[in-house]
Amino acid sequence: MALDNTLNFMGYRKIAQIASAILLVIAIASLSTNGLKLGLDFTGGTLIEVAYDQTADLSNIRSALETSGYNNALVINFGSDQDVLVRLPQSNNSQLGDELLAVLKQGYDGDIDLHRIEYVGPQVGEELREQGGLGLLAALISVMIYVTFRFQFKFSIGAVIALAHDVIIVLGFFSLLRLDFDLTVLAAILAVIGYSLNDTIVVSDRIRENFRIVRKGQPEEIINRSLTQTLGRTLMTSITTLLVLSSLFVFGGEIIHGFATALIVGVLIGTYSSIFVAANMLLALNISKEDLAIPVVEGADHVDGMP
């Protein structure tokens, strides 16, 4: 069976290995030195949202808070230049919202409305960190078990390495740029695992099929053929997903900004890893026709899926 018009993806596998190694080293180095800028969900503290009747001066707000003893406060715009989000270290003061509002109103002639106040205790934040890490680990283990039963053990190794590759790079991206890592970002990373796995399953299914029906051809040629056949589907899925995520990033507001950012990075890396990382691992593990041969039933005239 001819393999004409097949893109030579695996011909660039060494370049892909170098690129992945560089990205992983940068990500791991940043995570080791900078760590993650954990959000309120994980660190505990108080989050307050206020609305000004005109453009808020963030510098004056920070100065007023520091003067009143509220040190280490994070002050940012939230959605518009009139909405302000203030994040403070842990506090058990139930009157904090009213006290903060009084501080902000000092020297300001207009109106300021308190929209919401949220408090997360340190114990809750610690539990969320532990449960989030266990959730990621459980997801990877479940993927490995599923792919082993669905395909073959070598496929499961490739799939899990590709998913770990995606997760580490997304975490490294947030660490390197010092972006807030909260529960919405954790949810996005779990969604990235699902997205990348779906893409890897489609590619793996085609690789298995071609290994069984192509009579001649080296593993590298068969994998190239499989990747070429699924390329259109992979690109269309990625592009349409990125269009939606870009809209969320631009118009979704601050509350899901981190979620959209993590998914955009995850989709880009996941598309790359389903082509170059998972398939590359199959070659590294010496995948062969014998690994994917359908067991012959004694007395059967032919093997299902083969001429």
C-alpha cells in the first residue's frame, strides 16, 4: 500500500525532542525557583471587590491602604477601570469589609460601593492544594490504565508522558510569568488533560489500525501516515477550540482570565504533544506490528481487520 503524500513528521522528531527538553527545563527551573503564585483559594486570605463611580486611581488606593496599616495588599482593576479588586493576607476580622470601605472613602468625594467580600481560611487553602495535586495524579494514573486496556502498554506510556509534558509546561508558563494560580486554573489544567488525551486517542487509534492493515512499511512510515491522516481533524479541532478560548480571554472578564489563559497554552501544547511526543515515544519504545497483532482464533478463516 503506497505511502505517497505522507508528511514526514517523525523526520523532525529529534528537533521536537530538543524543543520539548528546552521547554521542560525552563518550566521545571521556574517551578523550582519561583514556584507558583498561588491565588486566594490556596493561600487563604480576604478578597474584596469595590466599585467607584469614576475611574479609580490604583496608586492612591495602595497608598491609602499602606498608610492605614494594610500592608502587602494586592490592588488591581477587575473588569473595568472603575471596579477594583483588593486581596489582603489572612484576616479573621469580620468587620474588614466595612473598615476597608471607610479607608477608601477617606479623601474621596464620590461614591464607592462594596460588591463582595470573600474569606478563605489557611486550613481550607492547604486542603485545596493537597486535593488539587492528588486530583492531577489520579487523572494521570487513570489515563494510563485506560489506554493500556484500550490499546497497549506502550501507548499508555506515550500518552502519560505527553500529558505530563503538557501539564508541566502549563504550570511552568504560570510560574515564569507570575500569573495567579487558583482553582479556575487548576480546572483548566484538568481540562487540558482531557483535551490532550482525546487528541492522543484519535491518533493512537489510527496508528493501531494502520499497523494492522499496512502490509509493508517501517514503524516510522506507518506513524507518519497515521499522523498525516488525522492532521486535518487535529488542526480543525484545535483552531475552533482556540477561537472560543480567545473570545473568553478577551471578553470573559478577569474572573476567568486565568482559566482561558491556561486552556489556550494547554491546547497549543497538547496539539503539539499528540503529534510529536506521544508518537515519538512509540518509536522510542520500538513499537511493532507484533505488539498490535490481533490474536488468531483457532479455526477461524481470517483475522478481523486484515485481508
